[in-house]
Amino acid sequence: MGRKQERYRVNEERTYNGTPCWEWLLAISKYGYGIDYINGNNVRAHIASWERVNGKVPENHDLDHLCRNRRCINPDHLEPVTRAVNIQRGNGAKLNAETVREIRQRYADGNITLKQLEDEYGVSDSAIGSMIRGKSWTNITQEAAA
Ligand SMILES: [Zn+2]
């Protein structure tokens, strides 16, 4: 019966809007997000933390890290934004027009799930979903059609 392990540490040197980041100390995903384990499921720690305070993230929204610190779980540093806004803010910065076309093509070809695309390209499956349905990166469709 050891001491309960610390789940996060308050980092006074990294702040947003005058409050410190709470940096996750347990598992971190390869994209830098904290991973919590709740009721037998791996969940993103920042989402679980925000939802404990605020209730469910609204449908079709992602939580944006206002502090740009992915391992931070301070609910005050997280804001639910629509997926389109989240991508515009640069959270899809790994993506460019070529990658978006490639993702759409591979998904259209079948044999790959949104989850697999998420893992491969390092963006959320919701972001990939909206890209495939043409709700984000709409300029790419127009370019391709021109
Ligand atoms: Zn933070």
C-alpha cells in the first residue's frame, strides 16, 4: 500500500492567464497528451479533467489547450471550440493540402479506419472525420475541382 501516486504537478513556471499549468505525470501519448485510465478505458486526461468540472464536452467540439501545453489538465486552460476553429488555430498544423488529399483518398479507398488515420497522422479522429466530410479544409476541395 504505497502512497497514492501523484497524477499531475503544478508548474508555476508555465502559466496561462495567471494560473499555472497542471502537468500530467502518468502516461503520455505519443502526441504529448496525458492519458488517464477510467473505468477500464484509456481516455485523454485533459478531457477527463475538464469534464469533471464542466460536464460533457459539447457535441462536435474539441478542447483547445489555450496554454499550448498538451500535457496540461488545468480545466481553466481548456476551451471547447468547434473542430473547424480548433484546426484554424493550428492544432492541425501537421496537415497541409497534400496530406489532406492523401488522407481523403486513403479513406475513400477503404481498408483504413479513422482511428488508424488518427494514429498515423497525429490528429484527432474527429478532425479527420470533419476533413473527410468536407467540413474543414473546404478550400482543398475547391482547388482540386479547379
Ligand atoms: Zn496549461
